[in-house]
Amino acid sequence: MREQVFVLGGAQTSFGELWNKSLVDLIDEAVAGAIESSGILPTDIDAVVIGNMVGGELSGQGHLGALVSGGLPHHPPALRVEAACASGGVAVHTACALLESGKAENVLVIGAEKLTDAPNDLVTSAIMNAGNSDRDTVAGLTFPGIFGLIANRYMYDYGLTRDDLSSVSAAHHEAAVKNPYAQFKKSIPRDVISKSAPVADPLRLLDCSPISDGAAAIILSTNPSDVQISASQVATDHVSLADRTSMTSFLSTRTAFQNALKEAGWNRNDIDCMELHDCFSIAAILHLEDMGFAEEGQGVRFYKNNQTHANGELPINMSGGLKACGHPIGATGVKQILDCYKQLTNRAPNQVPNCRRALAHNIGGIGATCAIHLLEHA
């Protein structure tokens, strides 16, 4: 980065089925908390970036940047960013670019989504806009169906078992028990996960991240704080699996991660904890392999060996991740940055000891977009 970018503070709402709150209510709550925690005045905000995917389709509200800016006393310039489930991460990346360029000194970044008030078929249809309508949607595919195909291929290639797959969700649910903002604060044994309702073979209900409401907000600044964003990278790939050379590896993650390490001057062993985009249990395994933490076919070993907890070899998703904390689509990427910030300032409910460097990994679609952020204690 040409200019150093710091996290001044942030806040989030609870994630879950929040029927008594509108999309705007959730945004307002997160913004107020972020401003309070950062110690700045609302008028210190030079720009607003909000990540959101389906506000227009499900809440009838598409012009969210101006809506948020209108709630601030001086109406700073604002924009909405959409990159499917990576909307939040790309919003953070956009804010970093504004700060690096000198266009702003303080940027308010928000991620928000309201999903649970709409009928399931409408939610499914809106989310599938992140796919390729000519190749995937026309064939009747949904994202659980696509990740089910990926899981089947992976099992065929590498011998992954159903019990192995369940160890991923079990670990993330266990981590969420301590998170007061999580949608599911309950540990779930592997055998219960394996026997939960089938969704898209071999995926079961408890392999899948839930439909959620929620918002998160952070203040990024060129003014120093305890936490610095040392790298911000976005990479993309074909939207449809049909156009790719592999079903079990995401080029966007590989590219964004390598570029982020180069930008920060790190190697992967410098990372003390990570927030990983576990939209489905199989996805977490793929990401670990794509980032080189494990060889192909070996990503599940961290879960099988019980090494993803706070004191483990590789602490993963101490918030509970998408699987247990919840997945309000646009909010996820921003919340991941906030979770890393909490770890690096010793404020996390599930604290990793001596955590100095953290990774946030956020994908959109079937890994068609990937945002990687590396953060460290300054």
C-alpha cells in the first residue's frame, strides 16, 4: 500500500432472524456503534462505502450509499458495492483504495443484508444472481447444489468421508458458543451434523451457512491506530464451474492470497488466526488448500486433528464463521475485518493467545470473486 490504512474501530449487530428490524435499522445500529468505538465525530467521515447484494430485490432499497450518507450531518460522498457474497470484502478494498489515493482520510465501511423476511424461493432466486444465468441457473442449479457437486468430486478424488466433512461445521459451531453476536451459539457433534436433513448430496443442512439478517461497520483511516491493514487484494475467476479447469480449487483465492502476501511482505506462517469464508463445509477445506496451508486432499487435517481452536495449530473462524455466526451476505466481509480487529486488540470473546497477524477471506459466488485482507497489530 502507498498509504498506510488503519482500523479505528467498528461494531456489528447480532446476526440471525431479526424480524423486528429493517435493513435500515440494522445499518443505523452498526454505524452508530462504529462511530462511537472509533472515537471520531460523524463529521470526520470523508466517504461512505456500503457492501450489499440484494437490498433492492428483498428490501426494495437499492440506493444505499446515499441513504447512509443522508443520515450523517454533512452528507459525505457515498457508494454501494456489489460483488455477491464478497460485497463486504470488496467494500473494504474500495475504501482502502480511497484512502491510499488521498481522496479521503476517514472512510465509513458498512456491510448489511436483510434476508429472513422474504419467502425462501425469492431469497434463493436473488442469491442465484451471483451465478451464471446462462450456464447454471437455467440448469436448475442453486449454490447448495453447486457446492454439493464440488463436494462429490472432492470425495471421489481424495477419499474425504462424511464424518470428515462434519468435523468442519462441528469446529465452527464450537467456536461460536462464546460469540454473543452469533446466530447459533451451540456446539453440535459431528454425528448430528452427518445425520441432519439432506440438502444437496452429500451436503446436509448443517453443512450450509444459514439465511441471516445483520450489519457490520468499521472506520478505516490514514490516522494511526493499533491495527493496520497491511494488504488488500481482490481477484476474480469465471463465474461458472463449467468454464474452469478444476472443480476443487478456486483460482481467485490462490491469486488474491499470493498477491496479499507479496503486498504485506509476509509468508503464510506469519498468520496467527483467520476468518475463512465457510459458506459450506467443503469450502473451508478448499480454501486451506488454495492458500497452501495444506496439500491437495489434506485440508481437513486441521479439523480432524482438532487444531482449529484458539490454542490450536491454525485458529480458524473464532467467531463461528458464516456457518455458526451467520451469513447476512453483504455484512460478512466487513464483519470478518471486525473479528480480526478484535483478535489483534485482545477484545475477542474467543481470544487467540499472542495474536499479532490475521487474515480475512471473503468470496463471492463459487469463488468468482475473492477479497483477501491481512491485518496486523501496528
